[in-house]
Amino acid sequence: MGLFDRLRGNEGPRVAFFGIDGVPYSLIADNPDRFPNLTAIANDGAGGAIDSIVPPESSACWPSLTTGVNPGSTGVYGFQDRENGSYDTYVPMGRDVQATRVWDRVSNEGRDATVMNVPVTFPPQRDVQRMVSGFLSPGVEKAAYPDDLRDHLRESGYRIDMNAKLGHQADKSEFIEDAYETLEKRYEAFSHYVEQNDWDLFFGVFMTTDRVNHFLFGDYENDGEYKEAFLEIYEQVDAYLGKLREQLPDDVTMVVASDHGFTTQEYEVHLNAWLEEEGWLEYETDDHDALTDISEDARAYSLIPGRVYLNLEGREPRGSVPQDEYDAVRAELKEAIEGLEGPTGEPVAQRVVTKEDAFRGPHDDIAPDLVVIPTHGYDLKAGFKGHNEVFDTGPRNGMHSFENASLFVDDDRARIEDTDLFDIAPTLMDLMEIETDRGEFDGASLI
């Protein structure tokens, strides 16, 4: 590496992190010949299955992965969160993440971070070297900073996300073509800025893997029509990761991880429809479509994915459950959910987690009272428009799982055992030799 490759004032070990949203470790481990590059990282360094977080939903997972703390500290619990003291809801964005991101720790050390396509980072921060926001961003024009990054991405045809609606079509040809095009543009952008070699932390996420899993994972697990096409898409992802690995200088450690696992989806479960059917949820009128429409007689409601809230007196505006009955009512509801069976008789809930067991921190005041981790095959929904049936099917055949997320660390000192998402951030800091206090994270370094 020559003098002009990196004009920097603060040397130190560097890290390139590549996210592969929703990729289950078993997919890679069961097909080593088809995914030689990820397999090589596992063999040369470490690779293994890790647990996600509660709930295993991308909008909650990426803030936790990038901070090393649970939603009680990040303040983000899912794709839709509830305002304190209100039935109004909002979609969390980057500014709603209340904990310190790994790239902020890098910047605070006077070092540089390039951040590309990480979910829940819009609008882009202006206190890092460069950033283009990911999932939920409106477009490159507003999602990229500084101007030269925006201009390059715009001119090169960069895509923040693929068109997931194409997956609803019976013929997946357009969907698959769109997946390849989006992956190609993502790789080209990553490769270009990796090649700049002016960063200490490169942090980029491939989101397309999650999209592909939602519509083709059932084909993979059940020898469906698109199984081979699914594997070929992943072969391309693996090839891109291999090329990026080859580009990295010797002082850079490569880390690859997913935010949750994946499994086949059999049914959609409309949890609010079940709550209504069982007498827990009522609405003010028959014409309802939002949380604001629930009545003062409602005792509970749900937000995706599997988050259940009591309509608690003094917390919710029209709360009906007295504070002194909280424990008893929650226990009753937990038992009822645990008894919910699917169409073929198996329990819908793999387990039901209480807020005390899942969340802790200064922002746990909007935490759900219960979180349902579903049995594989049952994808939990939570709309308020009403459904005639609790169990339904839709265009998706893949769903998130709490277990079986992926982690690969290209360092033979790493040990991936009894690991979860919270361990990634302290590991990145350790690899970069940035000092942190053990109490700052819910996880621990794997080095």
C-alpha cells in the first residue's frame, strides 16, 4: 500500500463489514460447493449460526446490530412503533435510533467510516465520511451525502432496493431479473468505494437477499419450481463477496453477517383478528383501519411482528386494563396465545417473551408487553382493517426466524459459539482496536 493510497492521520486495523440481510447460516453450511467464498471465510477464520433479537424484524435488528444493544436502548422495536401516550404510530428512521452506532464510535476516534445501504439510517448522517441510507429511504437524491457520493451513485444507476412487488406475480422471472440488477449495482458501488481505500470502517448491506428469501425460500426448502434460480442468485452474492474480499488490503478484516434467519412460510396469522375473535380487541366503529380506531373496551392489540400490548390505563389514552391488574391480565393473555393452534394442530407460538425478559434500557417505555416468537411456518401479521380469517396465505413463502442468522469473521482468533446479534458491534470495535467499556454493549467481543 503506497503513501498516496491512504492519506490519513490515524492508522490502525480496519474492518469491512458486509451485511447479507436475512441469510440463514444453514443455507451456506449445507451448500459449501456452491458458496466457496463464504465457506473459505468460515474455514480460514470463523463461521457459524447466531441468534437474532426479539423481535427478529429488520427495522429492529439493524439498529441493534450496529449498536450492540437491545431495542430498550435503541428505542426501535419494529417497522412501526407507537408514540408515547398516544395511539398514533410512526415508521422509525435513523434519527429515532437512540444508541451509539459503530460508525459513530469510529468517527469519535478521528477515523473514517463509509456507510452504504444500512436499513434505518435515513436521513444520511453528515458527521461521517460518506453515507447512503438503505431500506425505507425515498431515493438516492435525498439518501446520499456528500454530493460527490450522491452524484456518483445517481450516474451509475445505483438502487437502494429492488421492486419487491414483482415477487407477488406467479411468474417470478421479472422479480429474479430485478434481483440480479439490484445486486449488480450494489456490488459495483461497494467495489468502487472499497477501492478508494480511504476509510477505516466500510459498512455495507446487501438487502436483496431478504427480498429473494421472502418469495423463493419455500422453493429452496421444498424443491419448488424456483429452487435452482434461488441458489443461482445466492451463488452470485457469494461471488461478489469473494471479489470484495480480494480487493481488501492486508490490514482489513472482512466480516459478513445477517440480521436474522429465514424459514419456509406456510400461513399468515392475523393476530389482531384473533384478538378480536377472542374478545381482547374491539373497535369504535365497523370502519376501522388503524390503531387509533380501537375502542375504550379493547384490552389488547398487536403490532408487527408479534408485538402485543395491553390497553393499559394511564399508558394508553383510552386504557381499559387497570394498573393493579396488569400482571394478571398479561399472564392470562400469554397463556391464551400459547394455546393458539394452527390449522394442523401445532402451536403458533414457539414461545412468548415478556418485556422484562427481552428489553432493558432508557427507552423501554414503549416496549411491547409480550412478543410472540412464532413456530416456523407462521408469519405474524397485525393490520387493523379486519380479516375474515385468522389464518390465511399470501404471495410469500419465506419468513424471518429468530435463530440461524449468519456470521463470518475472516480472523482465526474469532470464536462463534452461543453468539447473538449483540456480539457483532463489540467484535468490530475489538478488531479495530477501539477501546470500549464492557457495559456499553449487551454482547461481548468474539475475538
